[in-house]
Amino acid sequence: MNQTIFSITPLLGLFMLVSCNSSKKVTTVDFHDGSYAGEVDGKGLKHGKGSYKWLDGSYYEGDFDNDLRHGSGHFRWANGETYKGDYLQDKRTGEGTYTWPDGSSYQGSFLNGKRHGIGIFYAANGANYNGQWFDDLRHGKGALIDSDGRMVKGIWQNGKLLTKPIALPKPANKPDISFDATVITTAQESGPVSEAVASKTKVTPTLIAESGRISVEGSKNTIKNSIDANLTPSTKDIPALPKSSEINSIQAEEMQNDENSIPPPRSNFRIDYPK
């Protein structure tokens, strides 16, 4: 009994395989825009392996399901662009490679016929972008390397880089500390202003007496006059000398004070001798 079952099982499997293959027919169908050659199901729909060639020279070769490109396939357009990868319900969806006639290419994820997910694009000039994509545009984190080898890492949104580089600040100006500018010196240490310094000054002299420091600007003569005027004490600052009559009065008053300061002699002063 067991031997009979074992002998029937392979026959059933072979029968089912033949039945399935018999449901697919290889045929050629001409259409107004091209022709199809491949497998079809019992309803005449493209199903299985096949190829479709358009009148302009474009063609697709790969899997079909329910009359749609579905599975793995290779598409070539008449202008030289190609796609090789996954299809889902007649759309490029999954992993694949898209190439252009100039040598540019994209390798990565697709969704509904557009670049979507993680992928890398190689430009014909050697530049490349490796990162995230959304709706056929760079979107999310990515790294861009230009043809010169410079790299930019950042975040893109709708194809534009959001991360901005830092602008180079301008250098500072060097100060001018020559004698043509304002000269600051200490009056006590410098002494008289030399003719060499005075000859270089061109501005009206200005003296600022502050904390023993003088700001000197101007010609030689005006500098000397200004310094003398500021360093010579004013007569109103010197107290006036008293007159001779005032001196006599002051001396008499001082003598009277001296006399009053001498103690008077003691009265009834005597010495008693012992008897």
C-alpha cells in the first residue's frame, strides 16, 4: 500500500506542472504602437516572460503579470536611457539602476517610477550625491562630492541644501601709530618738545592736562606756547604779600602774646635759715 502511494505522488506533481505550463502560451501579438512576444495566460493577457518592442525602437524585456510589467525587467528607451531592476504594477519600484547616454547613472531605491529612499547618483563630470531621496529629489541626509573632490555633508529639502556654509569673516584693520597721528607723552619725562616731533604735527595744538599727561598736536611755536601756558602757574594762585604796616601790627601782636606768656614773679619770697 505504501509503495503504491509513493509511486503515485511523483506522477501527480508532474501532472500539475504540465497543467500549469499548458495554461501559459507563447505567442506574438501585434499592436498599433509595437508588438509583444512571450507568454500569455488563458485570457490572452501578457503573463510570465516576454518582451515588448515599440515602433520608435524602445523595448522592455522581463516579467509580466496580469498584462503589466511586474517583477524583474530591463527597459531601454530609443534615446539611449536604460533601467534595469524591479517593477511593481507596471512602475519602477524597488531596487534598480538607471543610466543616461552621457554616462550619468543612479543606483538605489525607486517608488512608483521615481527615485525614493537611499541611492547614489553619479554625474558625467565625476560629481556624485549619496544619500536620501524623495519624489525624485534629494531630500534628507546626504553627502555631495563635486568634480574637484570637495565634499558637503548636510540636510537637503526638495533638492536644496538646508545646511549653509559659514561665511569667511573680514580681517581686522591694522592701527596707525605713527607720529602723524595723535602723540601722547608725559610732560615730566619728555621735557621740551623736540623740533623733529613738532615739525611732523599738522593739527592745531591741543593740550589735555589729565593725570600728568599732555596730548600734543600742532606746530613747534604753538606747542611751546601752549606748554608754557599750561605749565606756568597763574598769578591768581600765588597769595599776595602783606604791607609793611600790616607786618608791624602783626609783630606787635606777637610780642604782646609773648609777654603775656611769661609767668609773673612770686611775692613774699623768703628763705628761712635754721636757728
